[in-house]
Amino acid sequence: MLKLLVVISLFVVIYGRVEKLVPINYRPREKPVKPVEPEAVEDDEYDQEEQTEPVKSVTTAPPAVSNRTVEKCPSGWTTFAEQKKCLMASNETLEWHKAQEYCKTHGAHLLTVHGKGDLEAGSAVVSKLLTSVFWIGLYKDTIDGTWKFTNNEVVGELPGLVGGAAYCSVAAAALINQNWPCSNKFFGICQIYIK
């Protein structure tokens, strides 16, 4: 409990945005969701580098490589057996889209969160970097208005979702902030599943 209060205090002091922090308390949808492939876009039609805030063109996240599953975590990754995940932080702070691209280059995607254990695992990885805030794979699809993870999993109910121009999510300990500008820079937490 004390650790949680310290993290909240840190958020308030650094970011002054405690009203937008919500506890993670959601259950995945009961029915399996079939992944939806994003529409193909010609390279000359869309240039992420030219995006400016407010970010209104976050229609789909860059598709994840896959829900890759490994027998053993690769070198440099941390094993979280209870979550059946291998996690690794990006080597530098990045914008949300670039953090997802970084994960893709390692055959992974940004962290999906299914409970407090996933957030605690992500916090354990970034604590080595002397930070407590990190990008997760939760984003808002501005076409259909749904919140999704970068592995195309649609989020059922997640309390406290707020709209606005920013549709990317950061996390710290047991809290998620869903309304963070995608152009801010944080470490990304990449994930691979363990068999």
C-alpha cells in the first residue's frame, strides 16, 4: 500500500494528472475476439513522422508481429512465469508508435495488461531504469472508438477511459493512464508469451 501511495505521489508531483489515473480492474471479454487486420495503407499515403499533436490519425496500431510464443525467454529478456510472459524494456525513451516498432523488431508487441500482475511485472522491468512510468500496448481506435491492445485484442470494460486528442496509454504500478499524448517519450515494455 505504501508503495502504491509513493507511485501516486510521484505521478502527482511530476505530471500533476492524478485525476486521469484509474486502477486496472477489467476482465477480458467472455467471447474470444477474432483479430481484425488493419487496412493496407500505401507508404506515400501515410507518414507517421509528419504527424503532429493533437493525434487524430491513430486509427490502428502498427500490427503486432504475432502473439509469439517461446519455450524460454531470449537473452536480455526477463521471465515472469506467473504471467507466462517474457518482458524487455526499450533501450531508450520513445514515442508510443516508435516503442511499438521497437518491440516489433524484437518479434514482440507492447505489453498487454490483464491484471495487476502484468502491471507489477512491467514496473519491475522499468524500475531497473530508475523510472516508474512506461508505455503499454493499449490505444484507442479512432474509427470505431474501441480501446485495443497492439495484439488486436479488444478491451471489454476498462473504467475511467477519457477521450481527448491523446489515445495512447502509460502505466505505473497498479495504475493506467489512457489519455496520454502519443508523442511523449517513455520506455516501452515489450512482451513475448511463454509456452
